[in-house]
Amino acid sequence: MSASFDFGDRVVLVTGACGALGSAVAAAFADAGATVCGADVVAPDDEDALVDGEVLDYYQGDFTDEDDVARVVGDVVETHGGLDHLCNVAGTWRGGTPIHETDAGTFDFLFDVNLKTMFLASKHALPHLQATEGTVVSVSARSSLSGGEGDGPYRASKAGVRLLTETIAAENEGVVRANAVLPSVIDTPANREMMPDADHDAWVDPATIARTVLALSSDATAATSGAAVPVYGEA
């Protein structure tokens, strides 16, 4: 069985659009006919960017900086006349040390990139999403559901994404739907490089996660808000 989506009259903003997952989400929305606005700190032609610049209207910005976020969201709305969907994909992982050995700078970095970007993007997008009765889908993590050894600040930052998602859903009930996806380890080039001996076949493909993001943004999940949806692959 296959599923198809039609976002032909919709405007979507994807943060972290040049990364492995962000580029997959951007491509999925583009294939579904959406006007895709992608934001990232690097440009699509950067050597580390994975996105096809042809599929999106690109906006460079640092989403840990509120002025940059306000500018990008404002430019998207001014150019395209509104905003229907926000996908908070920007994020990163750091770990490997216990709490008593973790540098405070690592803690700040993870909360900035994983949680602050989601907060700021949602804050500035929500007035426009309320006008269109749109959606927010944010990327949390399976590991946010429990504590674990070596990556506590990462887990905590992603738990914050889940809780802010539930808050946005509660504050906008009946107007804006907000949901999160919880990937296990995502099959990206960076993760393969960091974990070369892992069972990569058990990891979840970015394109699979992207299809779940589309479903949560669509009318197919019209009754779903405040959810944390597992996308674990075979892990």
C-alpha cells in the first residue's frame, strides 16, 4: 500500500534544511507540491549541505538568534503570503562523557541547537500558523524518553522539544496542531562515520521519517495533536 499527499497550495518552512533529515523533509514536501522554504546556517551550495537547492526557496539564518528567526519568518510570509506548516528539524548530537565530565559549553550548545531553535521558530511562526490553522512538527528523539549513559544533555534537550510540543498543542487546541517525531538513530553519513561498527540496517532512513512528518502535517491526522510519534526503524 502506498500513500500520497497533496500540499500544492501550502507553504512550509523547514529548519535545518541542508542536513540529512532536513533535506529529506524538504524533498518530500516538494514532491507533494508544496512551496518549500528552507532555512539553515549553511547554504545549499556548501560542501557539507545535502539538500537539492532546486527544491526550495532558501533563507540563510541562525535559528539560535531571535533576530534572525524573526527576519526569516517575516521574509517567508511576505514573499509567499502566509505560512501553513513549520517543521523544526534543526538539531545535533553530542555525547560520550558522564555529567560530571561534561563541559558546560556542550550543554549550552545542545540546548541552543536542539531546543532554542525549536522554541524561537515556533514562537515567530505561530501567529501566522494560527491564521492558516496550520501545523508544527518537531524532531525529538527516542532517547528523550529515558536517562542514559554519556549523552544526558542531548536527551534532556530533546525531552524539552517533546514538552514544548505538548505545550504548543495545548495552547492552540483546535487551531494549530503540534506533534513531534521520535527517531532512533538516523541513518546519516555523519552517524555512520561516528559509529562505523554499528548495525546500520537497524537505523531509520531519513526519507521514512520525512513521510511521517508529511502525514502529521496533513489532513490525514486531523485529530492528532500533542503526540510524540515513534519512528524507530528496526532499532
